[in-house]
Amino acid sequence: MTARERAAQLIEAFREVYPGAHCELNFKNPLELLVATILSAQCTDKRVNMVTPKLFAKYRTAAAYANSDPATFEKEIQSTGFFRNKTKSIRAAASAVVAKHRGKVPDTMEQLNALPGVGRKTANVVLGNAFGKAEGVVVDTHVARLSQRLRLTKHNDPEKIEADLMKIVPREHWTMWSHWLIWHGRRRCFARKPDCSQCEVLRLCPSGKIYMRTGEARPADATS
Ligand code: SF4
């Protein structure tokens, strides 16, 4: 089976298994999702969702983030980790949104990616989930790990993985594809001990058959 054929069958399977898959960060508009996505680096969505209600109530515009007091903001997001860098990124991105986009989060890859602290992954999250635009595939640690285990890519670099996925996953599924892999990574295909014996896509997974024989994932695959 080619990678493209496997991807097509995986789409059918994941649709059945995770019909309600969605972005697990809470947000009501593009600005909130941009902030939540920056906060989610090296942090669980659950933790981010504990911090954002107060944050979103206090900072309602890009200008509010841009003009926030850094020391206060750091305290407000401290529990998400890497709070100094995240504070810098959010304030800088918000300042650029104010200066270059009249306070509105832009809706193109080029413009989002040009905001300070906003990489391709964050831009893809915002475009796909806040604007309903599939301009790429979100590749986080789960999508990277599962794409490798499912033998859909040989790469480690997220942008190369994304390029491989964009070739074999039809564009209309790009946003859901990431949700499906993230959901499966969180619920079944764990980094260190994938639950292959219970896996709904075992028949489509070349690695699962190996793991079932050897008893555990190869150390090289246990990336997080
Ligand atoms: S069979 Fe195992 S390695 Fe493959 S997707 Fe399922 S849990 Fe992951």
C-alpha cells in the first residue's frame, strides 16, 4: 500500500473513531486562539485552558496585550511554563497586529508567519481553526510521531513532515487530519508505550505490527 493509499484509509478510519475531534484549546476569536496557541508551547491544552479565561476577560484586544505590563503578564501566565519568552512573544505579536493590521489578526500564512514569535505551526492552527482556512497541516509532537509511525514520512523536521503530508492528504482534510492524529496520540498512540493492541488503526500501521512483536516502541520513536 502506498503512503497516499494508507492516508486515504486512515482518514476513513479516524472519521469513524473521532467524529468529534476538534481543537482542544478554548477560544472565541482569532486573537484568543493566537494567544492560546503561543501559550500551549511545551504545555498541555488543559493547563492553557485553566489560564485563559481570566486572561481573555482582562485583555480583549491586541492593543491590550501590546500595552500589558510585562511583569504582571508573566505572573498571569506563569503556570504555562516558559512564561518570560511567551510574554515577549505575545506582546510582540500583538504589537505587530496593532501596527501592521489595525488590531485585527491577519488571515494569511504570509502575514501570520511574519508576526514575531509566530511560526508556521501556530499560523496553521489559527488559520485552520479560527478562519477555517487550510493553508497547511499543523505538525506538533503528536502529528510528527504518528506520521512517522504510520510511515507517512521519513523526516524529523516539522516543515518537511508537513510537506509530505500535504502531498498525500487531500486539502479538505488538512485541518481535521491534525486533530485526528493529536487525538489519537493523546488517547492511544502514546510516545513511550503506544497501546497497539487496542489501536483502531493497527491494520494500517506498519510500526504497530513491529511493536506488537517486540512489546514496546523503539527508543528512537519515543520522542516525547
Ligand atoms: S498501531 Fe500502535 S504505533 Fe500504530 S498508530 Fe496504533 S498505537 Fe500507534
